[in-house]
Amino acid sequence: MATIDHARITLSVLMLVLPLAASCSSAPTHGRASDPYPLKRCPVSGRTLGENAVVREIDGREVRFCCEDCPDRFESAKAELFAKIDAELTAAQLPDYPTDECIVTGAPMTLDRKDVSINIIYRNRLVRVCCEDCRAQFESAPEHYLSMLDEARRAASAVE
């Protein structure tokens, strides 16, 4: 319980401090590359990806394929295949997600012990928010919130 309280305090402080730090920084906050494609199978064929996987950036995200034919097949069913990828990424990243609070507001993402969060996959990373307004806020400044998420991950790792 103390670990969760410590993580909440850390996240709350970060939510107050990081906007100030970001406004003072001269480093660009846009253009962050996609996180690597962490899945082991081609999203089109389902085949296991080998060392010679074909890597493409599609809509700002790295996607890996088993062969040169699959990227074109992916494009023809992109929405459906990204939904499949997103479900797999969410399942893979959720157990290690560093906070149970909205990354935008710090609000709990449970109501009567039921998870009410909205899961977003942004450049192959899971981001969780509490509502559609927070989704829009995240999408307006994703690099800011990804930095907060990175810091929450570091804080959670330090406590463990």
C-alpha cells in the first residue's frame, strides 16, 4: 500500500512540475520516434518474426512483417490490423503499467472497483486516461505526457 501511495505522490508532483520544466526547455518536444514493435508475430500472416523481419513505419508506428508482401496487405486492412495490434500491445503492457491514475489529471481510473480507463496505443506505447476529455488533452501534447509516464515508470521501478 505504501508503494502505491508513494507512486501517487510522485505522479502528482510530476504533474505539477513537468509542465513548468517543459515550458523552460529549449529541446524540441515533437518528433519522438515510435517505440519498437515488441510483438513476435507478423500482424498479417501470424507467422513468427525472424531476424530478417521487414520493418516499416506506418502512421508514425513501427510495424514488423514476415515478408515483403505483408506491408501491402496490411495497408488494405490497416484499421482492423492496427486494432488487433493495439489489443495485443495493451495486454502485453498493462501488467507493468506504472500507475493506476490518469496520466493527464491524476484521477483514479476505477469507479466502484471497476476499471473505467481508456487505453490508447500511441507509437506502440500504452497510455491510460480516465475519459475522452483527457484523451483529447493527451493527443494535444503527447510528448509531455509520455515524459510523465516515463518518470512514473522510473519512480515505480525505484520503489520495487
